[in-house]
Amino acid sequence: MTVIAVFAVLVIIGDAISMGICTIVERISEHASLIAFLFLFAAVFVVAWKLAVYITERYLMTPEQH
């Protein structure tokens, strides 16, 4: 259950960063902004899951749970 909470927090942070990046890209090109957003949106879920598992296993589990 902890890994899901960590994942949710990381996704929120990642999507906020993605929105900031896409806002900057939108000033250059609206079409590129959409492509960047779709790529970053998908990438955030993959990276967030891997980070959530790593953080949970490394820092939030007791030795008995391993």
C-alpha cells in the first residue's frame, strides 16, 4: 500500500514538472507542446513506478519485510 502512495505523490510531482516544461515549449510551438506533453505524460508513469518501488524497498521497508 505504501508503494501506491509514493507512486501517487511522484506522479503528481512529475505531472506538475511536465506541465511547466510544456508551457515553455508552447511558447515556441503549439504542436510541439502537445507531442511533448503526451511523451512526458506517459514517461512520468513509467519513471514514477520505478522510483516508487526503489524508494519503498530501499527506505520504507523494515528488514523483516524484505
